[in-house]
Amino acid sequence: MVFSSTVFLFLFLPLVLLGSLLLPRLGMRNAWLLVASLFFYAWGEQAYVLVMLASILLNYGLGLLVHHCRDRRQSARWVLALAVALNLGMLGAFKYANFLADNLSALLQLCGRQPLQLRPVHLPIGISFFTFQALSYVVDLYRGDARVQRNPLNFGLYVSLFPQLIAGPIVRYKDVDEQIDRRTTSIALGAAGVRRFVIGLAKKMILANTFAAVADRVFDLPPEQLTTGLAWTGALAYALQIYFDFSGYSDMAIGLGWCFGFHFLENFNFPYVATSIRDFWRRWHISLSTWFRDYLYVPLGGNRGSPARTGFNLVLVFFLCGLWHGASWVFVIWGLYHGLFLLLERSSWGALVARLPRPLQHAYVVAAVLVGWVFFRAATLPQALAFLAAMAGRAHGDGIALHAGMLWSGEFAATFALGLVAATPLWPAIAARVQRRLEQDRRARRAWLAELGQTAIDLVVLPLMFVFCAMLLARGTYNPFIYFRF
């Protein structure tokens, strides 16, 4: 089940909200949310919900073991090693078994041996997210950064909570520990959550899906049919698609969390206005980048060692970051590509970029990220290289069957312009200015004017956005699910 579906919007979510409002005690509400979250996952994954249940039970038990061994550091270290091995082993079995088998088969064939025969292994949706989330709990217990959770239902709720289950943000247990045991809801918080959810839904349905239709059409073309205009159109459309898809989902997850009394950390901060690749990763998928920083980069030594050691740490982290996104060499290359830029920015190159005028710094980041997205989106390395060659002017398409002008319809051009504005902090800055003006009106005893402005947004603009999204769903508009790889 996905957020942008009629079943979720008009059946599942209203029932879960109603049940949460009617149940009098927090423990009962937690149990209700746990059951709802497991049902949410099982709706699409059916029996594979057992994989998530196994992860819950495994890490709940390992957490108790780590806590039991807290005064015996060596024993706790062995339990932690077991937790890492079992979690990554489960993730590897489902996500990387076919990738490893295919690459080993290629090597065997080069040596004249028979290739391996392995049936396709199903990839449970969201397994990368809930595995990292559960593992971070055990690591934080070992470090003494989190309290042990003795209630298995509460721990199960932490891992499976449906707002952030499929695609994050990756929530750390210490950030929601007290919220699971003690949290409050209010009309104001619920209303804010609804606003945030509708904005995220609009990002997904109105912006991301429009860009997806164009990006998928271009990337599905054979390389010999690409023109330079088509390649640039596809790359730009995909860059906006993936941003509004991911950030829209995060907005919906954060908004739903508020509706149930949970506060998740922000996951995106306008990454396309970054002034360096390092700055980009402070703004893009923040929960993932900080996870790799805190649980891999820092334990490896971070930047505390020699320049060579720091470079090795960066390359390894981004190699694994690329592999985390998908079992394919194009994802690995994408990760290493970003790791290379981070290495360069630690050298004189970074000082050179910092001296550029700010518009040129933004242009540098957008150009570098755009090339990286081609590797991320392409199905194979040859396709990515052919796509980049077309962007560089070495295209082989004649543009007779399809050219860029055919894709730049009035609807797409308007959506593209809207997307460019929405990908910058311009709108939040305007909203903040309006909010300050409303506060001034309240202090000037013109509260009725301030309330009228807020009411107009809540009762007119947001409902119209939601109705339009519902109309797009009813019309069966193009609605791809981008998280199936993760």
C-alpha cells in the first residue's frame, strides 16, 4: 500500500485515525498502530511481512542481550557483531543474492566454468530502511545512547510504524523512545500534520508524477534514438522527479507522524540550492547520510586520521551508500562518483569552488548532481554512458519519431517552472514573511485579519490541492512507485 492510492487515502488512513482517536489509553493506541502498520505492509508484501517480523524479534532479543551484557564489554561486543552480521546477512540474502550470483557467474564463464543457477529472489519493499532502523537501535544500546525497550509490542511499533516504513525517514530509536511511551496529540498538531501531508501528496501527484512520465519516456528510448535535447529533458525531468518524490514522501510521513503524536526529523532541506557536494549531502536524504556518518564513517575513523585514511573512509562509505540504493553496478558507480567529488572538495578544488560567485557554486552542484542522476536512473552502465554522450552533443537520434519539443507541452513547461521554484526556499521565505505579518496583525489587534488569512489557506487552498490530487488518482494518472528498489 502506498500513500498516493485511493485505498490508503479514503479507507485505511481514516479508519486508523478514527481508531487512534477513540482508544482511551496510549498502550491501546500503540497496539492499534502496530496492527495497522503490519496490515499496511502485508497489503503489498503479503507473506513477506514475516521478514519484517523476524527483524523485529531478532533485534528486540539482541537488544536485551546487549543490555544484559552492558557491564561486560567484550560480551556486548560479540552480541553487537552478531547483530551486524545477522541484519546485514538478511539484507544481503534478499537484496544482493542475485547480484552476487550474476557477477560470480560472469567470472565463472570467463574461466570456462558453468554459471550459477539462482532463481530471482523477491526484494521486500523497504527492507533497507527497516533493517538500518532496527540495527541502529542495537548499536545505540551498545554505545549507551539509548534505553532498552522491554515491551516487544512497542519495539515492533518503532520498526514497523507505517508513516515512515516504506521509504523513511530512517528514525532512530532514541529520537522516538519517549514518544512511544508518552506522547500527546492536539487539534493544532493534527491540523499541522494534515497540512504537511497534503503538501507532500501534491509534490508527489502534481509534480513528481508529471516529471516521471517524461523522464521514463526518455530513459526507455534506445540510445540510438536519443537526441541532445531529449537527453537533457530526461535528465532534468528525473532530477526533479526524484526530489519531489522523495521529499514529498518525507513530508507525508512527517505529517502523518504529527497526526499520531510523533515528531520525525526533517529529511530534506532544498538540496539543489547547495553550494558544494558536501553541502548537498547535508541537505539530501538527511536521515540516510547521517546514518552512514554516525554508524560507519565515524567508527572507521572519520577524518581523524591521515588524508589517505580519510579518503579511504569516504570512498568506502559512498561505495556502500551506492550499493544500499540498489544491487547494480550503476548504483555503485553513482556512489563512488559522489565520493570522488567529496574527495576533490577536501583538496584545493574545494577552496577554488568556495571562491566562486554563489550562482556559479549552485551551477557546479546542479551539473555534478545531474550527471550522477543519469547513472542512478539508467538500467545499465552502457545506457548511462550513451545518455551522457548524448547530453554532451554526441547523440545519434534523428528526432523524427520523438524530439524534445514534443515533450515540452504547456502542462509540462508550467509544471517544470513550478518545480524549479518549489525546489528552492523561495516559497518558505514568502510564507515566513506572511506569518510574521500575521503575527504583527495579531499584536496590532487585527487578529481577525490574521485568522482570515490562515482560514483561507486551510479551508480553500489545501482542500483544492487535495481534491485535485484525488481527481488525478481517479483518472488513473501515471503514478510510479519509486521505492521498489530499496
